[in-house]
Amino acid sequence: MSHLSAALAHCLPELILAAGVLVLVLLGAVRGKESDGLVTEIAAGLLGAAILVILLGGKTNAIVFDGAFINDGFGRFMKVLTLAGSLVTLVMSRDFLAAEKIDKFEFPILILLSTLGMLILISAAGLIALYLGLELMSLALYVLAAFHRDNIRASEAGLKYFVLGALSSGMLLYGASLLYGFAGTVSFAGIAETINGKASLGVVFGLVFLMVGLAFKMSAVPFHMWTPDVYEGAPTPVTAFFITAVKMAAVAITLRVILTAFPGIAPQWRQIVIFLSILSMVLGSFAAIGQANIKRLMAYSTIGHVGFALVGLAAGGEAGVAGVLAYMAIYLVMTLGTFAGILSMRVNGAGVENISDLSGLARTDGVMAFFFAMMMFSLAGVPPLAGFFAKWYVFNAAIQSGLYPLAVIGVLSSVVAAFYYLRVVKVMYFDEPAPAFDRPAPAPRIVLAVSGILVVFLFAYPGLFIDATMAAARSLF
Amino acid sequence: MNIAAWFFYLFSAMMIGAAFMVISARNPVHAVLFLILAFFNAAGLFLLLGAEFLAMILVVVYVGAVAVLFLFVVMMLDVDFTELKQGFLQYLPAGGLIGLVVLIEVAFVVGAWTIGPVSIANVTTPMPPGMTNTMALGRVLYTQYVYLFQAAGLILLTAMIGAIVLTLRHKAGVKRQNVAIQNARTPAEAVEVRKVASRQGI
């Protein structure tokens, strides 16, 4: 019994979310319509409690539940990022959902379930836990994408995501079965032990299929086809959730699988990662140029950013992984701020999402324009802001491991990408004003301002979290 | 050849024959009955492997529930299976060709395959001594893999919530049964007695 309670202590954040979900489902079912606000507040509280438990709780590393669950520094770091993404998205979503009349109590519950899946995913130490976490996360995401069920574009987004997601799950399972067939074990450590530096055909096949499934979840090119349509069609808070929390979990599990299960065959996986990285950076930069819809623009932007983060993984080593972690942390802050801005784009009670709707924002709402422009500069990687450091870390790691062509392509595509971020700034500051936005709800405004302060702060004092990323990265090796 | 081997070939041959009849029988009811026969033979194969619990579960769940459900569907819905099957022979050459190509590819892959040493050791997993089938399964499901089992349960919960969120519509003006009100009715308010004059009606 003490064995079980010791194991449970390691997955306390997951337990909090799981137990909370069950209570909230009951609460929503019994109290019905009037429980909406209460359920959201409790859900936000649960996410906050999970963050606190990770930050203040024990820092002992362990693998429990017969090799299914690993508690380590890397997992704790990524879990805090994921939970923070979910929490902020949930808090920002209230007013939007109420305005669109889709504020049902199931929304926070699905966010919680999806976040729980992400935590299971990040802590997966074996293929079965990986698959179950991925499915728990994705299944809730499919429903969330189609949450505005009377809206034809949201339904299309949900259906498209579901069909392609099922296909990618199939690929991932096929790869997992090949790996299990070869290694005879599902645990990452066991697979690494069996491979022992020999890249046999079965392992490479399994690795490729596993990577396809994971690249789909990260929306890395060439498995990105669904991303713009789904991100555009889904309700805006859900898109914010996709871009923030989901990206954190997907990148985390990709790092963990590659670095703990396949350390012996680095040349094999490095090829795949470099290929995904270059294609994502280039396509993310060029395809976003012609976009008129800001959500679609952010979809291509996220494809590009995943490419940049993968540069760090391709570089490998502690420095590379720490670079990816720093990149994801800064990316989380920037995208949360950007989506806080996008959520505030409402004219006469209806949401607008075209870049042209931002025209002349500097004259109608100077504060919002200032912070939104700051997010755009940071996403582009302009120096006095944190986005510059994010790119600097991963490119630096790439150069240190001798991947010069990759670093050069990365820098060039980030120059191209700067064009469309700066275009948004130009539209806001130099174009004729479009109709002014409604008075924004307080939550998105606070998030936008806090993100703006953070991107400056993280640039000025990078030491504050660089140590944390280094410590987290070390636990993977 | 010992008796277990005889039974193995008996069950296997009958299962393959029944499975073939499932897809070739003209009458859909016969097809479902052949499916049930295939399930019984699969249960027999499980018994030969020493997996009694799985054998019984296969009969109870698949024959008892799933196949009976199939029978219901086949009998209730008026599906014209002969029409569905039309063109089967027409596409057979093309489909067969693709199948052949895939088969050759698989053969190439398998030919160059090296199987890890641990997998070979895993092929035969003997029962732990002094343990029944049910106990061994229960130990694996509810003790060794309890975390994954619970995670799977949460996935099912998500699927259920998702289905409700996406499809449930609250219609206005639906009359619901209220037992308390029904029981509280008295003859005085429920029945009206009228005097009907002859040849008049009401």
C-alpha cells in the first residue's frame, strides 16, 4: 500500500486534475446552466493548484507505475509551461464564449481533460502511456475545435482535425508496434538498451512512423496541412489553447522520446529532425506572407516556430535541449499575449479576425496597439525583446554542433518571417483607422500587458530561467 | 501428433472455413451465424493455449452480445446485401493486384528483418505458478498497469462528454413524465362525467 501511495505522490498534479474533473462533471450535471461560471472558476483553481504542487512539491526524480510514469526535472518544467498555457487560455476564454453564446460548463471540463492528457504525455516513460496521453489530449481537442457546433467552419475544423488526427494516431501506433516487436519492451529506457547503437531496419521503420505521428501533433511540415484550416475555424480561445498548451506538450514528448529511447542512433533521427525543421521554417515564413486572417497568420507562424524549436533538438546535447526549452517558454508568453490581443478584436459585439480590422489601432486604442506591436516584434525576434533570445539560443546550439547550413537557413527564414509580423505593426500604426474595437474585457487586457512586460523582463534578466532550462535539460541525459 | 495438435488443426480449419463463409454467404443472417461459429472456434484455440478466461469472455461478449446485436441489425434494417456486393468480382483483379504488390513488399521487409533478442524471449509467456487465469489477468490490469487502466477510463469519459457536447440539443416544449404529478391526480380532476342524451352525442 505504501508502494502505491509513494507512486501516487509523484503524480499528484495529475490526480488533482483527474479528481477535479470528476467532481466538476457531477457539479455541472446536477446544477445545470447556472453552474457555468462556478465550473470555470474551480477549473482555473485546479490548474493553479497543479502548478503550485509542481513548483513547491518534492523534486525527487522517479519512475513509477511499472515504467509508465516518470517524474523528472524536464517533465516538471514542461508541465508548468503547459498548465500555465491552459490556465491563461481558460481565464481569457470566459468573455469570448459568453459573447458567442457557447459558454457551456463542458468547456472548462474538456480543457481540464485535455490538459490532463498533456501531463500524462509529458510524463510518459513508455509507449503505452505515450499513446494514452496523446489520445486523451487529442480526443478532447477534437471536441473543443468543434465546440461552436452551429458554426459550419468550427464543425469543419473539428471534423478535419478528427479525421487527420485519427490517421496520425494510426501511424504512431504502427511505429510503436514495430518498436515493441523489435525491442520486446514498451519502456523508452528498455528500447534504448535494446537498440544499443545498432540502427536495424525495424527500429528505423518504427522511429519514422513514430516521428510522423508526433510531427503531426506539433504541426511540423510536411504534416501541417490541417493546421491553418483548423486554427482558423476553431473558436479563438480554442485556437489559443492549440497554439500554447498543446504545442508545449507535443514538443516535450518529442524531445523525451527521441532523447531517451533513441540516443544510440542519433544520425538516423537527426536527419528526420533537420528535414522537418528546414521545411517548417521555410514554409512557415513564406506561406504566412499572403494571409489576410490573423488566426491563419498565427497558424503559419506556429509552424515556423516549431521549425525553429526543432533546430535546437537537431543540435542535440544539453545546450540544444535547453535552447528548445527556453524557446518554448518564451514562445508561450508571446503567443498568449498575441491571442489576448486577438480575443480583444470585437466590433459591435461580433468578433473580427482580419488583419485589416487592426488598421489604425494606434489611434483608436494606443495601449493595445503598443503591446500588440511588442508581441509582433518579439515573435519576429527583434533584439530588445525575449523572442530574440529564444532564436539566439537554438541557433547558437546549432552552430556549436556544426550545423551551419541549418543555422543559416533558420536566420534567413526568420528574416523573411519578420516581414509579415512587421506588416501587422505597419497596419496598426500607419493605416487609416478601421472601426474602433469594443471596450475589451479585463482578462485579455491584463494578459496582454503582463506578456508585454515579461518579454522585456526575460530579455533583461535571462539568467532567471536559463538555469531552470539547463537543469531541466540535464535530467534527460 | 498428440491430441492437442489435432484439435488445433480442427479449430483452425473450421475457423478459416467459417470466416470465408462470412464473406461469401448470400444470406446475411447465415453470414452472422458463420461469424458466431468462427468466434466459437477462436474460443477453442484460446482454450488450447491455456487462456480459459479469454475463451469464456470471447463467447460471452462476442457471441452473447456483439453477434446478437449484428443479427438484430441485419434483421431490422432492410439492407440489400446483394446490391452492396455487386461489383465485388469486377474489382477483384485490380484489388488482387494491389494486394499482391503489398504482399511482396511485406515479404521484402520481413526478409531483411532482425528481431530483437528480448522479443523472442517474450513469445512464450508462461503463467505464473499457482495462479489462475483470472487472477493473473487481474494482477496485470489492476495492479501492474493500474495507471494506464485509469487513463484509458478517462479517455472513455472524454469520448462520452464529447458526444454529449456535440449532439445533445435541449428542445423547448418537450413533454416529460412527472410521476409525482401523475400520482397526485384524483378522479375528481381527471374524470368528467357527463350525461349524454340519446342520439345526440357530445
